[in-house]
Amino acid sequence: MNKETGMESWELLARIVETGDATLIESYLDGLSPNETARAISRISPEDQNRLFALLDPEEAAGVLREIPDAQAADVMEELPADTAAAILSAARSDDQADLVAELGDEEAEAIIDRMAPARAAGLRKLLTYPPDTAGGIMITEFLAYRDSLLGRDLVDDLETHRDEYADISVQYMYVVDKDEKLKGVLRMRDLVFPPKTKPISETMITDPMSVEVDQTLHELELFFERHALLGVPVVDSNGCLLGVVRRSDVEEAVAKRSQRQFLSFSGIVGGEEFRSMPLLSRAGRRLSWLSINIVLNIIAASVIAMYQDTLAAVIALAVFLPMISDMSGCSGNQAVAVSMRELSIGLVRPNEVLRVFGKEIAVGILNGIVLGALLGGVAILWKGNAYLGLVVGVALAANTIVAVSLGGLLPLVLKRMKLDPALVSGPVLTTVTDMCGFFIVLSLATVLLGRLTG
Amino acid sequence: MNKETGMESWELLARIVETGDATLIESYLDGLSPNETARAISRISPEDQNRLFALLDPEEAAGVLREIPDAQAADVMEELPADTAAAILSAARSDDQADLVAELGDEEAEAIIDRMAPARAAGLRKLLTYPPDTAGGIMITEFLAYRDSLLGRDLVDDLETHRDEYADISVQYMYVVDKDEKLKGVLRMRDLVFPPKTKPISETMITDPMSVEVDQTLHELELFFERHALLGVPVVDSNGCLLGVVRRSDVEEAVAKRSQRQFLSFSGIVGGEEFRSMPLLSRAGRRLSWLSINIVLNIIAASVIAMYQDTLAAVIALAVFLPMISDMSGCSGNQAVAVSMRELSIGLVRPNEVLRVFGKEIAVGILNGIVLGALLGGVAILWKGNAYLGLVVGVALAANTIVAVSLGGLLPLVLKRMKLDPALVSGPVLTTVTDMCGFFIVLSLATVLLGRLTG
């Protein structure tokens, strides 16, 4: 909130947009942090959003869109006239272009790309053919490349002549290619501090430069930058031709995005980001798609209880313990899921090391199962004064904790081998299996000991 | 696994350590990726770990420790003789030193720091006084700073003379200070491509350089690097004196660590990382500390059921639906928690915007509550042929979904304002409240309609 006027940033932004003064809008947005920009834009009306982006020049508009989350930027783009959207997209950096288009609907994306200049459209279409979590999907295509025969002096001249033009390009490295565009070497800015001016740059460059292939995965890129203290690496095709550059910061951004997606899937937000500025029906519908799978799984699990209605009718106190056994097994199992997901993500465990994880988890399950079972059994005895009730409830919780902890530890490994997303699938599978198992143990034990429980 | 020998990397490492040949160990570890290094070291015996780090020279050992997670590295350090540990710690980079010491026990840390050279120990102790998630806690103290009166030629000479020594220091920027160590300017490597050699560097440098204060928070640093395309920023104290440099990559690393901690807390792994190479009792105990809070909360929630035993005895079918209502409300509520946490983290919502979030969430809660309630009510009617049972179950699930979704949306905001960790506290509070509320709604409704349900 603005302390002087008492107005929220979006109220002020809406007023400024109404003036139609592009310079005023630019200088106001320049003063906001990226978070505040995202907030202000998400809160003004769709009409004001349209007006705002139509008023700004495309370069400036692309800069503003870069500061807000991709899903939100795509929502804004879809509302704009296709020509305006195409101009803004053309002004964006290559990797931002690809990220934005990935969030657009297919039809909207086509309509916008069709209106871009043919060369840019072709470049973007080419970029879009690479899967998002690969070097091709992460790289930028803005870089400096020079022929190997160029003289050192001419390179320095070129840099000085195009100083302004190159200002937007990150020139930590310059790449050297042969006549077939094959990558031959790399020059660092520091190599130009004392350049041999009258020799071809092929004599100054670092030869045999490191590079990655266009189809290498995000995980491989992470490992590459872990091992090499570089700011960027050239991307080549299978012939060794230079296609683009993957920067360290782009890899870090992609990793951060992946862990956000993981956190959201883990909590049942599926199909990408949800922001509260999105339409109600789409928010409710996407959440419901996940909930409806869960309710079916819940009904299946509860059917175990339905088979033991006579036992329940005889010992009604059991009904009090069923939800607790279900919830506690979920908690114990989820801890093991989290440790496995973390160990998998940093490579401390491999998906095929099922036995090792089982051994490590069952030990924790037995220890914690005994403690929790004794605790709940004790509460049952104190409450009803029946040692057998305590025995049934305690043994059931102990046994089910062992099941939940070992299953929770193994699930992410097994799902990973089945190419399923552990963040998405572990939770529902764990809950369903441990519910069924827990209900079965407590109710079948109670059925066997029915005489003692009702005596 | 090594394809030729069929041996796992740690089996090979253990054998190589037994040879006692430091060069062999170094070249073997150099060939492993950081993930594989962490894995191999975590799997060899504590004795072999000791032998390994005692054999390597401290520089090399510090490099290896850098590649494995801090918690694991600290475990290794604690097992080493304090002199060896001190030598390794001295060889590590300043920010790694601070991260490592933060994971050590207080006594172990003291014993190791006491054995470092006095100047280094003092530097490290100074670094440790800064809170971890601030500029002081994240900065490195290895940087190049020159007096403003130095001539351009002398600076270039210094760089050439110390080329090897400076190789480890990231020299994207050099800093210029006055006689009181006050930050006066910044030089980029590219400014040295055409340096005015006979003039003092104060004439070439960028004056009024950007800087951050030593107590700025991680969040403020994130915003700083979002706004400014810089690789690093100098850190100054309240007098403007240069203390260190925060690099973009360090901020990204700190943010990634924070989101890992968040994911683990969210799943009930509290008090830092858990790896399966840690001792069983400490793993089980830490998980149990979280589970025992949950079981108490569960007992409190279940006490609501205990108050309605007569109703349950009369309509035993209700016992089948209790765990489902508990579980489904947890699912719906957690979705809202995740959206709030995500919106809070990117600043789309502020902790005081309770009304906005409530309005947005209650709408989703009503829609999804009606759909889920109708579904579960329908199942109840199909199963027992009693429309009133369907009504009770359906209305209870609908009402409790509304409660869970609005509460889930609000909890992270409220907890944030109370300075509690939403990732840690949201889950248990949400489950307990929605369980109590759900059990109460279904059982009190059933009590009112008891005649119709048993008829």
C-alpha cells in the first residue's frame, strides 16, 4: 500500500492506465518490485490489462511480462489482440518466448505466432520442437558467434561498434565456429584483455570447448553445472553445430519451477499453477478432478469397514479409533515418502535400491509402531477399562505403522521406475492401501477377540 | 554400478581407500558426479570415511565436502580428528565454512574452530554472527578490492601477477574502496579491455555502485537480483564499509535450500534433513517427535465421536463414512493451503488479505462441497436405500468441505502473521479442526434425524 495516498498499488495502476499515458505507466511499473508488479497486474480488470499492454511499447511490455509468473503472463496474452500479442512476443527473449507459448492454448499460440515476422516465427517454432526439460527447451538463441579465421583486432572492433546492440546479450563468453557452423572454441571476455590483435581468434580461443547436446535432460544439465564452474555452456546438435546457449541461471530457474510443480502436485493442485485471479469455475474444476479420484479411492477403502458392521455394532468404541488409525498411518507413511523423494532427487538412492530402503524403513516402522501402538492402546485401556480393546487397537496401529512406513519409503522408488510422478501418485496410493490395511487389521483382530471385547 | 567390474561405486571407493594412495582416491572421486560422490561417501564405513579425509590434502577434502549435502558433510567432520577437520575447514570457501559449522554441534564446532589459524578463526567467528538467511550469512569474503588511487596499469599488472592465486576467486567484478575501506566503485572485467592505463581506477570505475546492507533478508536479496541483472552485489555495513559479496548463485542456492526445508516440514520431517545413512535411533526419534503431537491431536478430534456413541450404535453405517469425511476434508483443505503458500511466496497475496482469500476460497468450497456431498450422499443411498442417510452424509461432507477449503486458504496467512511456519503448522491444525468439525456435523445431524435413519 502507498503510505501517502493509502491506495493499493493496483488501484493506483488502474488510475494511471486510465490516463492513457505510456510514459507514466512505464515509470510507475519501473518503481515496483517484480512481486508487486505481478500483484498489481493480477488485480486490475481484464479491460485495464488490455489497455495497459496495448499502450506500452512491445519491448517494455515484454519486460513487464517477464516479471510475472508464466501462467499469469499467458492469461494476459490470451486476452490481447493477436497483433499486439505477436509484437510483444517478438520482443521477448527466446527462452521467455518458448515458456510463454507453452502456457498458451494451442489455438491462441498459433494465432499469435502466425502474426510474427516469418524469420522470428520460424525460429520460435523450431525452439518449440524441443521438449521443455531438455537443453533445447531451456537454451537461449541470443549469443555471439564468430568465424575462427577472424582477427583478434576485428573481433574487438565488432564488440566496440555494436556495444549498444550487444548490451542485452550476456557476453561472458563468445563462441568460435568454422564455416559449417561447427563449434570450435570459446573466448572469455578476460581473454580479450590482452588479445593478440593480428592473429586469428582461433589462436586465442580455448579449443575443444565443453558443450552439451540439444537433447540432454535437465538433470544432466544440473550435474554439468555442479561439476563445472561456468556461467553458460553451448548447445550443439548431433553434428556439433552450435544451436544456442544454456546459462546456469536458466537451469536454476528450471529446477526451481520443477520443485514448485512438485510441491503443488503433492498437495493435489494438478495441471499447472493456480492463482486466485483465475476464473472460479476453472479453479474449482481442476481441484475437483483430483478430489474425485480421491473420493473413489476412499469409498473403496471404506468398503473394508462395511464388511465388519457386525463387529462394529458389538464394540462401538472401535468406531472412535478407525479415523485415528487411518490418519496416523498417513502421517508416518508421508514422512517416509518425503525422505525417499529427497534422497532420490539428490541421487543418494537409486530407484532400484528397493531392498536397502525397505531395510532402513522397516526398522523405523517397528520402533515408532511400538511406541505409537503402546500409546494408543494405553489410551483405549484407560478409557474403557478393557485390556483386550487396548491390545486390538495398539497392535493394529503398530502393525499398520510398519506397513505405512515401509510402503511410504518404497512408493517413490517404484513409481519412478514405472515413470509415474511420485509427487502426484504417492499420496493417494499410500492412503488407500494403509486405510484398507489398517481397517482390516483392527476389525479382523476385534472379530477374533469379540468375546473378550464385549465381556 | 561400474559396468565392467559389476561393483558399486562405494565398494570400489572402499577398496581404493584401503590402498592408502591419496592420488588414486583423488582421481577416482574426480571422475564421479557430485551425486555419485555423496552416495559413495555415505555408504562406506565411518572408519573408511575417516581414513579417506585424513589421506586427502585439505584443499581436495574441502572440495569433496562441498559436493555432498551440508548435513552429511557435518556428520563426516564430527567423526574426524579435530586437527584434520580444522585443516579442511580452513581450506573451504568462506560461505561453505559457515554452512558447515551451522550443521555441527556447538561443542564440535568450537573444538574445530579453536584449531584453525587465529586470523581465519576470527574471520569465521565474525561470519557466524550473521543470521543464516541474511546478506551477512550468505556472502563470501573472498573478493578483489583495490584502493581508488591505484593506476589502471597497476591493477592490470596485479591481475597478471596473481593470475593463479585469483583463479579461485570469481573476478566478474572488482571493487574499489577509499582509505577507510568504504565502497566507492565497481570495475567489471570488460572495463579492463580498454583501460586508461595511466589514470587512477577511480576514473574508470562505475561510481555509486549498488550494494546491500549486511542485515538484508534473503527475500530482499531475491528481489534485488530479480530487478538487477548482476552476478553479484557487494555487502556493506551501516558505515558503507565493504564486508563481502553476495553472488546471485548463492542466493539461488539459499532459496533452493529453503524450499527443500519447506517440503520436508510439510511432510513431517522436522529439525533438518534426514538421510538414511544417519543412525536409526535419531531418525526414528525425530520422526516420532512429530507423530506424537499428531496422535494427541487425533485423540482430541476422536473424542467428538466418543460423545455420540449412542447414535453410532443405532446407525452403525455412519462408522463407514467417518474416516472418509475426515480424509476428504483433509484433501480439499490441503489444496487451499498449497495455493496460499504459493501465492504468499511470490507475493501475489499479503498476510493481511484475509478477506480476499476467504471470499475466493469459500466460493470454491461451496461448488466442490456440493459436488462431493451429492456424490457421497448418492453412494450412501444406493448402499442402504435410505434417503435420510444420504442426506446426513452428503450435507455433512458438503458443509465440512466449505469449512476445510476456507480454513486451508486462511491458515498460511494467519500463521505467517503469527510468525509460525505455515509448512509445519498448517497440516496438523487443519486436520484437527476439520476432523472435529466433520465428526460433529455428521453425528449431530444423525442424532436429530435418528428416527428417520433407523426407521
